[in-house]
Amino acid sequence: MDVYTTDAKILGYRMRVLEDDRRHFPRYDAVLLYRLDAPARFPNEFEALKKLEGRIDEAAMIRMNAAAELEGKSFAQAAALFFGEETGKRRSFLEVLFGPDFWRLTSQHLLLVFVSLAASVAVGVPLGVAAAKLPRAAQLVLAGVGVIQTIPSLALLAFLIAIVGTIGVLPALIALFLYALLPIVRNTHAGIAQGARGPVQAGKALGLRPAQILARIELPLAIPAILAGIKTSAVINVGTATIAAFIGAGGYGERIAAGLALNDNATLLAGAVPAAALALIVQGVFELGERRFGWMARAGAGH
């Protein structure tokens, strides 16, 4: 069978690799692809990379790949083998979970989730109000945000990369913003359109203008429904944000991608477990908010 000549399993299974003396298979050499201004911007890092040119042979690469893929070592520990340094024992799950990158990945994940969520609330609530107040526009608005939800995440990310012309945080934030719209818009629309008619009629009888009725009666009564929609969007965003790592946006998805690439369950779980825990924490916080602000909204509307 054909095999990558630096595959970790060559060492793990003690395979004998035959020489391709007729050059049937193309060579897969690592090359350094960089922007023209990279040597000036990062002179020390660039010089360090240049010093590696031609120095890593197949045997060394197999050994380092095996350390990362088969022995559960970190990338830093695997790379240390090249310099003959001691790599230490196999890492436990807790060591991987609370590794040096934990707080960096956590802050990146929180940034992706809550910046996109804030934008979704700022746009989704007014859209939901417009859908409730303009019946002719309701179907168009609800159908539009519903269609966005059906687009596969990777397809949407690829489409956004082509539009904004870059990878990383920006297209990830836009994708999460779009995915979070549907629950917020639908719940805002439902909270206002299906709200109690009595308080609204009372407001009209007191001579309140439509804007005053919306601000003082309809929106306060709709707060529990709106918070429920925001909670749903936040939980969805926590899970969807893991996909952002595939376009260089960071977050817990980095560990999930690395775990899949290395077939390393510990690394994969070290990304999945904190993402799941964050989703539960977010849900709990919003449920507390629903109870508190729902009671205050009903009291305020009654007053």
C-alpha cells in the first residue's frame, strides 16, 4: 500500500517503507509560504524558520509525529525531540484541559459568542418588532432569517470568506451573527404579536401613542419571550463557534480540530468539554435572567 513517508504509524507499527526508486509518486516537501513583508515584520521568527531548512529528515519527522499522534505529547513536547530535549510523560486529560492555551481559547470563544450575540440582539429585536407591527413584512422577515439557518456552517463560512476577502474572526463573527437571528426575531415577534390585548387596549384608552404602548406595555410583556430567544441563540452560538477554528478564528474548536487530526481523544475532549460547560453556564445565567426580569416586566407593565 502507499503511505506518507513521515506517517507516525510507520514507527508505531514498525513498517518497512520501500524506496520509490522510479519516482512514481510525487514528493510532498514542506514549503514555507509567507507574505512578502513577513521577514521585516517578524525578523527573529523568520530567521528561526530559515535555519530549519533541509535539517528535518524523514526519521526525525516520523519520531515527532509519533510523539504527538501516538504518545499523547503536546506539539511543543514533540518539537523538543528535534533538539534532543526530554519530552516528559504522556499528558493526562486534566493537563490537556487546563493547558497553557486554556485562557486564550476561552477568551477567543467568549469574544466570538457574545460579540456576535450582541449584534444579533441589536438587529433581531427591531426586526421582530417590525414583523409584529407590519403583518405584510412578517412573512418576508421570518422566512429570510429562517433560510439563513438552513445554510450549512462551513458553506456559509466559505461564502463569507469570499465576500470579506479574509479568514479569521471577521467572517466567523458575521456567520454567528446570522445564525443567532432566527430565535431572537421569532421570539420577539411572538412575544409582541401574541401578547395580552387587555393592557394594550387600556393604554389606548388612556391616550398613549403607539410608540409609548410599544415601549411601556408590549416590550416589557414580551421580555420573557425575547430573553428565551436570546438564550437559545447564545447556546447555539457556543456550539457553532467551534467551527470558527477551521478558518483561523480560534476558540475551543482549535483543540477539537487538533484532536481530530491526531486521533487524540484527550485533545478532542479538552475542546468539547469546556464548550459544553460554557453552553450550560450560559443557559443557566439566562434562565435566572428570565425569572428575574420576567417578574419585573410583569410588575412594570401592570403598574
